[in-house]
Amino acid sequence: MSGTQHDPRPVAEPAPRHWTERIGIPRPLAWGFFGVLIFMIGDGIEAGYLSPYLLGEGIPAQRVALVFSVYGATASVAAWFSGALSDIWGPRRVMWLGLSIWLVCHALFLTVALTTVDYRLILLTYGLRGFGYPLFAFGFLVWVSAVTPRQRLGTAVGWFWFAFTGGLPTLGSLVASGLVPWIGAYSTLWVALGLICVGGLITLLLVREPTGARRLAPEGERPLITLLGSLTILWRRPRIGVGSAVRAINTASQFGFLVFLPVFFTETVGFSLEQWLRLLTVMFATNIGFNLAFGVIGDRLGWRRTVAWCGGVGSAISVLALYYVPVAAGPQYALALLVAAFYGATLAGYVPLSALMPSLASEHKGQAMAALNLGAGVSVVAGPAIVAVFLGPLGVVGVMWIFALLHLASALMTAFLKLPDTENPDRTAHTRTEGQQSDTPATQRE
């Protein structure tokens, strides 16, 4: 007779996963993704027309570029702080700070700076507003990386970028294309203020997940050490530094394009402003879908490979197509929409970086995300700065080649981002247990 006896007790069936988890969204953070979408719609309303609006107010082109450069500089600092301060305060407090800065500075930008067309006030209020959206949005990204299991992290960050680019500039530009002809450019900026408030409150009042209210740094680590560690990790962990540089290249072209492509497509190619805004909407509507797609693909086929080939090489090709196709074909709107969609799709190939970076330093995820967000912030200033320096001497074609070569360089840099077993403690622990697999597929290390 066997010594094993049948246990008559029924085996409990695992509870079915919530529909949000089945599509890759962590259920406790679900409202946050929706709130970020609304917030970024508000932030993105101005993206397609603020540059020509300021030009129309009599501000010279190089001064307009400087406004965007200062905005990018403050955004890059705030992007780093979003991770660094999340380590110290927790993501929720960082997001409240970002929301408050955005609302106050935008109100001053509208009521004081634009009404007087005082360039110094425009530079000051718009520049300070640059601290707002990175603290809010990237603070939420840190929250996502802290809560989501690693095997689903690529998909979760894909959803974050789906929401982020869904607003900036995709749906934001679509809203602007409808509102500007109806209520005017200035009044449309007031609509942005309302959307920011709604999106921010949805996220911060409806998301109750407790991790966001706690500091992410190890207990006992002093705040100054934590803050400095978010910078020193760039050279303490050279791969983190390389990843930050790749992230800076990722969207440098996007933010640079917002400075000069409106003029290029309206004055050189021959489209109307409304056509340009809709082209921008199509560009980033495509980007929305591919942000999610490349998050899932990265989980399956490898984070590093996806970034290198789909992001780096793909974006280099699409940047050049975005210039040469309209120049060769003229104002063929359908063709311009196709190349714009191609660029938006390839830009999404960098999405798995948001999963790869915290996995390169799993014991200091906040610091790794601070480095990633610093790269994102640097892109906001680097893109317009490249335009400000090189548009005059090299023209549009020269700037396009600079961005294309940078994308190719980022593809080569991903060779340094391999995730070895020694930095994957979860995998090591799992392989010691018989019959269990790593929660990080081997392809993700490639």
C-alpha cells in the first residue's frame, strides 16, 4: 500500500486576474494611467502651435528656440529629480509637487507674460513650468517600475508611454487643431490648464496603492546620499550612464522637430497649419499603438534588441524619410502622413529602455529611473539646442542628418546594455529552485 494518501480537501483555484492585469496594467495603478493621459493631453495642446504663435507675436525665431531650450533645461533637471526625490519622499509627493508647479506657472504665463508679450517674463514663466510635467509624469513612471513584477514590466511601461504620448503631442495636437480655429490660440491654452488639473486630480486622488506614499530608498540611507547617488550612479554603473545617453537621443529629434517642422511643413512643403497639426496627430497616434506593441515585443523578443533595431536603426531611417520624401514629392498629404506615421512607430522602439534600466540596478531602482528620466529631460533641451545651433548654418537637411546619425549611434550604444546573470538576482534565485523558470526571459538580456 502506498504511503501517500489522497487529500479530500478541494484544491483552491487561483482567483481570476482583473481585466486590467490581463492586458498588462497593474490593477492598483489603473486610474493613474488614465490620469496621466488626460494630464499629457493638457500638456500637449501647445506642442504643435506654440512656436508659430510666439513668432506671430513678433518674437524672433532664435529667441523662440531659446524659450524651448530653457524649458527643456528645467524639464531635464525635473526629470532627474522625479526619480531622486521619489527615493526620498515617495512618488506621490513628487507628483503633487509637479502638478502644483505646472498650474501656478502656466497661470502666470497666460495672465502676465503673454498678455504683455514681455520676452523676459515668457522666458521665466514658461521656463519654470518645465519643472512641472516631468515631476508628475515621470514620478508615476517610477511608481510603475516599483510596483510591477519584472516579467510584466515591459508591457506596463509600454502602457505608460501609450498614455504619455497619447497626450503629448497626439491627442493634445488633435484638440488644438479643433479648438484653435474655434476659440483662438490664446483661449486654447486656458483649456490646457483645465485638463492638467483634471488629469492630475484623477491620478492623485483615485490611486491608493501604498508604495507610492513611501520612500523607495533603503531604510537608514541618508537623503543627501540618496540624492547624490541618483547622479553618481551614472559613473558607478557605466551601463546606467550609457542607457541614460540612449534615452536622451531617443526623443531629442521629437522635441527638436517641434521647433522647426511646423515652419518647414507649412512654408517649404506647402501645408496649412491645420494640416500640420493633423499630421502631427497621425505621427504620434501611430506612436501610441507602437509604444504598447514594443513593450510587449520587448518582453518576448528582448529589450536590448528591440531598442537597437526598432528604435535606433529604425528612427535613423524614418528621420531622413521625414525630410526627403516631402521634399521630393511636394505637398502630397497622404504620402506625408505615411512617413510621419513611420517616424512615430520607430520612435516607440526605445520603450523597453524603461524596463531595462531599473533591471540593470535592481537594488537601486529609484536611482536607475532617475538616470533614465535625466536622459528624457536632456532630450527636451538637446533637441531644441541642436536646432538653435545648426539650423542657421546647415539648414533643415543638416539638422535632419544630425538627428539620424544620433539615432544610429544609440543603436551601437545598446551593445553595452546587456543584463548579465550577476545583476539578475531574481533569475539566480529561481534557477536554484527545481522546476521553476526565471521570471526574466533570457531574451530580455539581449
